[in-house]
Amino acid sequence: MRFNSIAYHQQAQTVHARFERSGRAWAGLAEFAAAEQLDPRSCGSTTPTSTE
């Protein structure tokens, strides 16, 4: 049971890190698009919301 708990925790940490990294990437792309005065639709159809 302990192994399963550790494996679950490690997987959860990995998913959380990927979520955070992709959020930063989307934020950077949105800033770039705004600076270049691009149409918001050019940034993709799914824009994540901030969790902060």
C-alpha cells in the first residue's frame, strides 16, 4: 500500500508541474499576442484561466 501511495504522490506532482508550466507558456503567448496587437483568436481556442 505504501508503494501505491508514493507512486500516486509522484504522479500528482508531475501533473501539477506540467499544468504550471503550460500555464506559464499560455501566459507568455498571450502577452506576446497583446504586444504584437494580434487578434485574440490567433492565440488558440482554449485559453486557460488563472488559478491564482
